[in-house]
Amino acid sequence: MKFPRLFIYCLYFNFEPSIYPKKNLNPVMEEKLISIQNLVKKVKEEMFSSAFDLYSFVSPSAYDTAWLAMIPDPEQPGHPMFQQCVNWLLNNQNQNGLWGESNIPTIDSLHATLACMAAISKWDVGADNIEKGMASFHEHAANLLTKQHDAFPRWYAIVFAGMIELARNGDLEVTFSGELKEVVENIFDKRRQILEMEGHKDQFQYPPLLSYLEALPLSYNIHQEVILCHLNEDGSLFQSPSATAKAYMATGNSDCMMYLKSLIQRCGYGVPPMYPMDEELVKLCMVNQLEKLGVAEHFLEEIEDTLAVVYRDYKNRESEDIPINRLPIQIYRDSLAFQLLRMHGYHVSAWNFCWFLHHNDLLLHIEDNHEYFLSSMFSVYRATELMFIGECELEEARSFSRNLLEKAMALSTKNNFLPLSNLHRLDLGKIFLFHKCKENQGT
């Protein structure tokens, strides 16, 4: 029975099936409304149960999955350690020939496609995928890259240049001509300048060069000791699956191996761009998405239970030093929590997310690296819409975030490019699509 379109219609227009007497409904409509109610029940059970896997609704990263797919099995070097990651790449190429989160070509999909082609080429599989991917890459690269007018952020110069070298080292023909060739040469030149200026001074850069370990050129020699001393307690390199995959291939470190196996066990073979993820942030995003979809009234009890836990942690949290690499996500989480809690009647202080305003070094850091803080600043700006008269900290936060967002928009208008922070991507619209597929399979 195909009812989900009606379900979405009912939710969108806040139509509550249970308040309409069934005696006034024809049998077909009655059956569909019962199905809608069952669907809401399923969503509640799966989203808010203790067994709910938050990672199942986080979009996988083709780029990071490709790096796990490149790791050779230490017992059989001619075979991949994670064969299922290779299979995931073969089965998740977009219809347009590129790899990435969307069927719409983006500059992100270009370096992801190069990494995916390099991964499957390494194991001599997916010839058709590579042919299709290469054709699509060359078809879209000129349009996507030339219109940026060389306004590429630091991270893109590092990663895109690195993936071109990776593909070429794997005997893939990645060639450019005309204006596009000049653009690519400029990207390589920008990367050269970045590497020369920054060197190994990781503590002065954000994110540090080592967080792009997988994309750094072979000529940029990094000793194993440097890599190992930057590993987190969980064995990851900056909680990045791609960087950790490269760290394992470079060092053979057993902690890296355990991290990667834990990642696969928890997330499956299409891995997220960051692991582990801030689970409280994911829950906040779930609630926020339900609010945005206009269906929150169907999940009132579940939302209140979630926010009650968030509020308890929010209220009891003490001041702490935030690692610089976690700063964007911390600001994003705190401002989103403030927004949702205040919308639901909780008494929360502006200090709970305006703490960064009291640190001049952090403000300067955010301004100097604003391209990594756009999602955070937009969340801050939205949270300040809930300020009361006399809340000076919120007024200051609103002014600061607005100035950075306007600066980014001005650059976007000039260069036709708006870099976005690589925060957790949670597509809860998939909740309804997921159940739609399940129900349709049963018809």
C-alpha cells in the first residue's frame, strides 16, 4: 500500500488523523490513516528507543570510505583489508558518474571521485565505474572549478591537489587543458605556498596540516613519531577516518587499526566524515529537524525527554578548555542547545553558548578562520533571535556572527563560492524515506 505521500501531506499541514471520526471516512482513506498512525509509531520507536543507532541517519562520506578501501590486508597485501568498503564504492556511484552525497555535481564531489577511482583501481576492479567516473569528472571539472576565480579555501587546495596526485600515481589519466589547466596549476601553487609557509607548525594553524595527512604530497616527509604523538586516545588522527587510514598505512599502529575496526563495526561500510561523533549534537539535530519539518507535535513526549537530558547536562556543565579543533562543533552544539531549550521554555543563560566572546584569542581565531565557522556562526545568529531585552551578551554574539556571515556572503557574491564548515550532516528526511521503502517493499 503506497501511503507515505499522504503521510507527509498530513504532517505538513498538521493534520491529525485520530481527531476525525472514522465513520465519515471511506474504507480506502480509513486504511491509509491507520497506516499513517502506524508509521508515526514506528518512527517514534526507532528514533527514540534506547536501541536507536544515531549513525544510521548520518550521511556516509565517499571520500573517507575510499581511504579505508585503500588499506591492504597485512596478511594478504594483494587484497583490501576492508573488502566491503570497496564494494560500497562500487555500489554507491551517483547516476551522474561522480561520487558524493548528492547527484548534483559540486567541488566536493570532484576530489571524492578521484579518491574513489584511485581506491577501486588499486584492486583492479570497477573498470566501468572508473570509465564513467573519469568521463563525468572531466565533464564537470571545468564548470565547477573555473567559475571560482581561484577563490579556493586552504583545505581545498590541499585536498584537491593531493587527490590529483593520488589518481595519477595510480595510473589514472587526469589531464587538463586551456583555462582549466591554468586553474589547476594555481591550486597546486597555492598548496605549495601553504606547505612552505606553515611547515610543521601545527599548533599555529587550524586545522593543522597533519589533519590532512592522506592528502599531503610524498615530498612532504612526516616522521612516524610526529604522526604517533598526535594520535587521540581512541587511536584516531583528529577523529578523521581518512587521515587515520593513512596514519595506519604509514605506521602500522595497532591503535589506529582498532579505531578503524571500531568505526566499521559501528557505522557499517560507508563511513561518516568524523568518528566518533558528538551524540548529543546528533540528538539535538534530530529534534531541530523535526521542528523544521513541522512534525514536532507528533513527537512531543520524545522531544521533551531528549531536551530534559540535554538541559541537565547543559546546566551542570563546568567551564572547560575546548581543544581548538573542536571549537566549531562546540559552538554549534551549544548555540543549538540554547535555541531549542529556550524555545521549549527552559531557563538557560546566554553564557552557556556565548562563552567564546570572553576570549579575545578565540575571537581572533574565528575571524582568521571564518570559512570553518560558517555553520557555527549561523547557528549562533539564529539562537540570538530568542534574546530578551537587556541580554547584552546575546546582542554582542548577534553582531559578531552577523559580521562574519556578511563577510562570507560578500566573498560568495564576488567569487561565486561559499565554503561551508564540515560539520555533522544529518538527513532526518531519510526517516520517512526509509519507512516508505520498507512499506513499499511489503506491497
